[in-house]
Amino acid sequence: MKVLKLIPKILVSPLLLAVGIVYVIGNFLAAISSVVTNLVGGFILFGSVFGWIVHANQDMLWSVTACGIVILLLPTLAKGLLEIVLHLSGPLFKIMAW
């Protein structure tokens, strides 16, 4: 019986290791890239404010503003996807605890 419980644990162990590595590397990359994306997104939004001050084309300003907001939200989206991957790996942890 002990051998039968050991087989799923052996099969799941590499998956848990892979999920852990992806999570750690993904968090590291998201943290580093968030600095760059926040600077770029801030500059783009800053430019759209100046465009509004000098009465530039409104269609261009709205598209630039939307682009800046998307760039600012990209690290949050990446971290959210990493949390979803970690949440979905919950059944793997239950197999290991079995």
C-alpha cells in the first residue's frame, strides 16, 4: 500500500518543481520589468498630458493615453497570471500530502 501512495508522489514531484521554478523566475522578471514599464508608461502619459495642453489631435491623445495605461498595467497582469498558475497547482500539492 505504501508503494501505491509513493507512485503519484514521484510522478507529481517534477511538476511541482517546474511550477515553483516558473513562479519564482516569473516573479523576478515581473518585478524587474515593472520598473521599466512604469517609467515608460509614465512618460507616455506625461506626453499625452502635454499633448492635451497644446491642443493636439484628440484621437491621437486618446490612443496614446490608452497605450500608456496598458503599459502600466502589464506587470500587474503578469503577476496575476502567475498567481493563477500557482492557484491551479493546488491539486498537485494535495496529491503530495496524500
